[in-house]
Amino acid sequence: MLRAFRDKLAKMLGCEVGGLYKVRAIVDKYYEDISEYRGRETEFYKMFKPYDTIECTKNGLLNEGINSIWTLVCGGSETAFNNTYARIGVGDSDTAHSASQTDLQASSNKLYKAMDESYPTYGTDQKAVFKSSFGTDEANFAWNEWSVDNGSSAAKNINRKVESLGTKTSGTWALTVEISLS
């Protein structure tokens, strides 16, 4: 849809319009608890199947995340969005997205989780894929927003999405976020 809009705009303007970013997020919901599989999450996903899957698209990048990415690309000093530092956060706020935001907007019901083993992946298909799993005792509240950041000390958020994904009360919910450029 974005590509069609870009192409239509380019035709109307009589020039080429720059690239696009695309975000796809998938929430897989499991009855089972992933806690005993920390550090070897792939075993959990081989053994258990989700009872529900929600997919969402569209997303808003945040200024601080965009600036962090360009700093990394150009060789500046910035905390990487890698397995050591990247996290996915979820919260219960439904405050509208604004590019100037610097965190999830929830005041108390929010939680950031480290990446699952072997995430993020990157270097193929013009995308980075982030994945975090929230166990049975974690993030048990309405999931109305989510974000990808680069850790507790720097905590620069790439993006923020406002969308109701349901209310978690137990089990494991795994959030996978794909961010691609074209």
C-alpha cells in the first residue's frame, strides 16, 4: 500500500520519491510459560504452538531512534540495537504516537524485555527482525503500545506503535517486529 502511494505520488510530481520503511509486528500467544526456556527460546517454539496470532502493520518511527540509526551508520558513538542491548517494550497507554516521544507512554504498566536468543537478525532482505518473549508472570496488562529500544542505559526507541493487542493475564506472548527499508 505504501509503495503504491509512493509510486502514485512520484507520477503526480514527475520525479522519483525516496525509499520507504515498513514495519510488520506479530504477537504469538501461548498458554505455556517460556520462563524455564530462557536463553534457548527456540526449544519452546519447537515444542508449543500459539493459540492465537495477531499481525499488525504501520508504525511510527521516533526521532531519537532515527538519529541513533544514522549515528551508527556513519560511525558515531551510539549503543547498538543488538542482542546485548535491544529490547521490545509493551505498555497499556493508548496515547497517540508523536515522533518526538522518547519512550512508551504508560506510566506504570509497561515492561521492556531483552531479545530472545539469536535476535535481532539483520543483513538480508533489507530488514532487521527483533523478538522478545514475555512469560506468564510478565506484562500482565492491556497491551496497547509497543516499541523497540536499545537498552536500559541509552534507551533510545526506534519506533512506537499504538494498537490494542489484547490483555495478557498468563502464558507467554512473543512479539516479533520486522523493520525494513526499501
